[in-house]
Amino acid sequence: MAVRIGAATGKGFVGVIRERWGRTWGYFAVLGLIFANFGTIYAEYAGISAAGSLVGIPAWISSPIAATLGTTLAPWGLAFIQSYAVDKKITVANLRWERVDVVIGSLLTGIIGMAIAIACAATLNRAGFILMMQAMLRRL
């Protein structure tokens, strides 16, 4: 949807809101994106901390891991993809090919992310990292 709006208007996310509803609503849109991004980050930290607790890793260790990994999906992507469409000068006629581009990019992102997770898990498991962490935590 963001690409379609960018292609049809030739403007980014906040630019469209500001033009249609004014500067004040543009600021509200930016604030909304900021709060949504923080919510995404907090949810990721909570999820990684909860997963770590299943194997005995306390939150004070797993939260920095979450901070290092970063977020995978974030609301700022809406604003980015619309601005990206404007910068690439995508028109309504190009939307079919842009859809193909987005699908391929999404699939590659998922495949690469899964490969990284599998490689990391295999490396850490082979090195005995999880068992070592559990033994260290028992000593605390």
C-alpha cells in the first residue's frame, strides 16, 4: 500500500499526510511511528528475554543480545518503502514489477534470516555455548 501511495502521489508518507491534513497531523504521524517503533523494540526484547528464560538465561543477559540483534520488522518500514518508491520514481504503471521486487525481497530476507539463525544455533550448540551458559548461571 505504501508503494502505491508513493507511486500515485510522488510523495513520502509524512509528505502525503502533511499535504492532505496539515502540518500538525504530519507531526502526529511521526510521533505515532516513533511510539510504534519503540513498541516493536520492547516486544522483541520481551520475546528474547522470555525465550532465554526457557533455557535458564536471565533477562539481564538476554536483553543485550536482543539489543545486538536488532529488530526485524518495524513500522518505520512503511515510511521508508513509500519514500523509496518516490526516490526510484516508480509510477502506477510500474507497480506490477514493484510487487515482484517486494515479494522477492521479502522471501530473501526470510531465507537469509533463517540461514543466520540456523548457522548461529549450530555454531553455538557445537561449541557447547548453551550448556556453558547454563553451567555459569547455576553458579550465580
